[in-house]
Amino acid sequence: MHSFFNKFITRNSSLIQFVKQYDNCLGSREQREREFDAADFHTVIPCATKSFVEAQFQHVYTHQKFRKVQAQFRGKANCITRLTNSALGYSVYEAGEQVSSSIFNKFTVTYNSIAAQVKCQFLLFESRGILCRHVLSVLSFERVIQVSPRYILERWSKKVKRRHAHIKRSHDEPLLEPRSKWFDELMFCSQNICKFASEFKELIVILHHAYDNVMVEMEELKAKRKETYSLSHEDANLESVNELQIKPDAASVVQPNSSQYHRYVTNYQFRKPATGDSFCVYSYRILQLLEMQSGLLTK
């Protein structure tokens, strides 16, 4: 708890100070997450070795987690691997780690080449989710160039999508509030759909089919909007350049106090959102389809 509220509250802070600093702490941590995400996508940490396995973790993991993985790759240099038993693709190794000039720690590592499974007595992966240096030494001895996906945890991936980012918070920026509201609406609609479809197996099949079709339609709409936005952005830049190059006449300039200016402002209207703009239209469409099918099943 003290590490979470570090630099924001102390043991002498009052309850009122705690409430005020709580939002500041969450906002600060969220800003740090954004900075870390930007660094993960725009910078690369060089590999410490020429191992293909290390390059595999470098491509997937965040910088913070990859540094911990690199520490294990560096520690692999202090390990001496010796094969003790092997039969039918199942091998047992003894990994000796030199911790000082006269002290060696020994760990048993088992490797199944058929199932691509490895386990070490050190149990670092089971406790921290990282392959230990003894396992990496065995994989190098076995000339493994790519580890099984089971050892690359999704929660350490730089591309993971955090669900808590859609929850509305008191320190959110005004531009993020509509997105949180839309997310809440979609969650409410999806819960109703899942509850309705879980009554019959046939409805579940229909829901999966409708979901696939809706995903294709939404991806097409998203691609069109992205293309339209890029084109309109280019047109706006060209228009701005033309306005700078062409000096306007005094008679063509609309003054704020003129009647022509008020007529422009009065007649200007924002575009009404089309039916396809609503985020819940797809959910309601699926729900209507399920209701129709449910009526046929009950009959």
C-alpha cells in the first residue's frame, strides 16, 4: 500500500487528504502507463545475446518485463548444463549455477522435446512467469530456437488491451468520457444478449454466426472511416495552405459583428449521426434476431 501511494500520502495524512490524493495517484499511474506504452511501441531494447529465444521475447514483451527476461539470459552464462538421463524424447538435466568462486547451486531441469515442455526445480516460471536461467541453459543445449506459446504470457505482452481503461474514472479527461459511456452501453447490451442466448444451444450457434458477420461489417466501416478521415485531413491542409497563399480582400472578410456572420453561425448545424454510427445498433440487431429464433424454438 505504501508503494502504491508513494509520494502522495504519508502516515500522518488525514482522511480528507487521502481522498484528494487518491485521484492524483491514479492519474499519475495512468500517465506512467501511457508513457510506458508509447516507449514499448516506438523504441526497442537491444538483445543481450544472439539467442533466437531472446529475440522472441523482445518482440512480444513490454520493456519492463523484457529487462527481467534479459537478466535471466545474462545469468545463463554462469550455468553449466549436464545431461543425466534421456529416454523417448524425455531428458533430465542437472544445471549447476556458480554463485561464487567455490559455491555451485544445482537444479534439476526436465525437458520433453515431443510436447515442448520444460520445468525447473527453481520454479521461477511458476512463481514469476519468467523462464529461469537454468531452463534457458537447457534450451540452448537442446538448440531450441523458439519456445512454446505457453511460456509467453499474454499479460506481459505489449499489445495486451487493458479492460480497466474503459471504466469511467473521476480523473478522466473530458475527451475520454464519451468512450467510457459507449463502453458501458455495449456491456449492458452484450449482457442481455448472452443471457438471452444461453437458454438454447441453437441460439448460441446463431449468436456466434451473427457475431462473425457483425465483426466483418464493423471492420469495413472502421476502414472506410479511417480512409475518409485521412482524405479530409489532407483536404483541410491544402485548404489552409491556399488560404495562406491567397491574400483575402477586405470586402470578402466576414466581420464578427456583421449580419452575415450571425447568419452563418445560425444556419450551421452539426451532422446528425447516421444509423451506422450508433455503437448499440449491432447489439440490438443481434438481440432481435435471437428473439425471432427463440419464438420459433418455443413453438
